[in-house]
Amino acid sequence: MANVKVAVRVRPLSKRENAEEGRIIVEVDNKMAKVRNIKVDNRLDGPWDSREKIVAFSFDYCYWSVDPEDPKYASQEVLG
């Protein structure tokens, strides 16, 4: 059986995504990537809406490449 390592890299928004007023809905914390469900952000919470607003996924490696000023920033050179 082969050992498989899985990595995720969060990139900055493209020009098109910025023009369409897109926003980043993923945050990276150590080996976790958390995705915010923006479709339920503006809804009232209640017993009829059981969807989670944030879903977390584990990876072997998580890289944040959105903001070069961020201490967690991973450049292309770091990723090699």
C-alpha cells in the first residue's frame, strides 16, 4: 500500500474574481483548512437550518499564499 500525502494551497483571488467582488472563504490553521459557507451567513440561525457555517478539513500540509505580508505566507520558493 502506498503512502499518500495531501496538501492544499490557498491562492489569492484572480483579477476576474476581484472584479466580480469575490472573497476568500478559506482560512488555514496549521494542518486544517476551514471553509465558510457564505450562503448561510446572512440567514437567521434556527432549528430548521442544520447546515454548518464552517467546515474543517485536515491535510498533511496547508499553505497560505494569499497575502505576502502575512507571517504564514508560503511563497512559490517555499513550496519548491
